Amino acid sequence: MHALILDAGLENWHDFEIRSRNEIVALLRAIGAQHKLIRILIRGESEVCLSAILEVDAGNGSVVLDGSIDNEQNRRIVNAGSVSFETALDKIRILFTCEHVEECVHQNRPAFKIAVPPSMIRLQRREHYRMTTPVGNPVRVIIALPAELGGGNCAFPLADISCGGVAILDKELILGDGIGNKYGACRIELPMEGTVTTSLQIRNVVALTLLNNKSNRRLGCQFINIERPMLTRVQRYITKLERERNARLNGLG
């Protein structure tokens, strides 16, 4: 997956990774049902073949895709080893890779068969891109800790924010390694916008080494069932951050 992600220019790609088999199968079936074209990328983007999903067999864990009319190209895809796939569904870019492609025949036409991928990347719409939050006067999220983590409320500085979630810094490792853990009624104090209350789920954990050689830890968290008024506050704050950044770039800040 890494080469494909580098091509996509996405740094925090773990935030967009899907590993639920049921969700992956549902996405593949939706792509097939809507007849979305899929780009098959061989050796980066040095060769590209357009295809489409013909069948998804969840029981056998296989996906059948339309083959090329060029038999030589079909053989190059089969012999390429790791192959990347890219498509879009509801204007959201979908990326995945496969380590092995087989030739097969589907309804008397050449086709490819691959295994259902163990993970996919779903790049969300532009409003979900991340804005870095201020370092000097950090925005903080207040999380109510469960009893097994000591109880009480704990404040964590944000590293960035999007309309899909936030990244928090957990220098003291207070939240452990609980990927998938959910925390309800978290409060994010947004300057000039007020308090955003929402549930958060930890989606990934990344260890950081800072320029002063001190260590920190970044937790990518997803908003869970955030209410529309709260999301509106997040959107307004992101717009404010973007305007301030643009002013600085233009020498006005």
C-alpha cells in the first residue's frame, strides 16, 4: 500500500484506512454496481489499464475484474507482482493494492481475479483535509477517562483538525494503545467558536520524535455521530485557520 500512498501524496493515510472486511466487500460491490472504472497501475504509473469490477464473491474472498483487450498487457499485469488499483465512488477516491493477479475467463471474456484486499484507503472529500492547529497556544480536547485509565478528566493538545476528526498528542501515554477505543462526551474548546462536544474513536497511533529528540505520540481520532451544529463549528474554525494561513503566505498576517 505504501507506494500507492506516496503516489497519492497523503501523509496521514492511516486515518483513511479501512480494514473491516464487510465494509471492504460492500465498497467493492458498490463500485461494481455503479460500473465505476478502475485504473490498474503497473510499476507506479508507467503503465495504466482501465478495468471494472464484474463480480465480488465474499464466500471465496475473490474479486473478478474486466481484462484488457490487449493480451500482452494482461500478461504484464499478471506478471507484475504487486499491482495498485484506483477508482472513485461518490466523488471519494478509493485506493487498494494486490500482491497477486490471476488471469481467468468471465462470460467468455478475458478477466482478472484478485483476492478481496485486506485494507483499502478511502480519501474523503476536501472538507475532511486536515489543518494544523496552533502550537504556541494549542487547542485542547477534554476527555473523560474510564475507571481503568484512572478516571477523571484529562486535557490533550490537538495536532490537527478536520471535519472527520482530530489528531491529539498524548505525550504521557495516558490513553494506552487502545486503537478502536471510544470516548464519549469529549469537549474541544475552539477559539472564537465555542465548545464542540462529540464522541471520539482512536483510529491509529503514531510515535513521534521531535526536533529536540523528545518523544511524543499522535493519536488519530474520528468523530463518532457528531451533531450538525457541532460540525458547523468545526467547519467555521477550519475556515478561520485556512484564512489565517493564507494571510501569512501572502505577507498579510
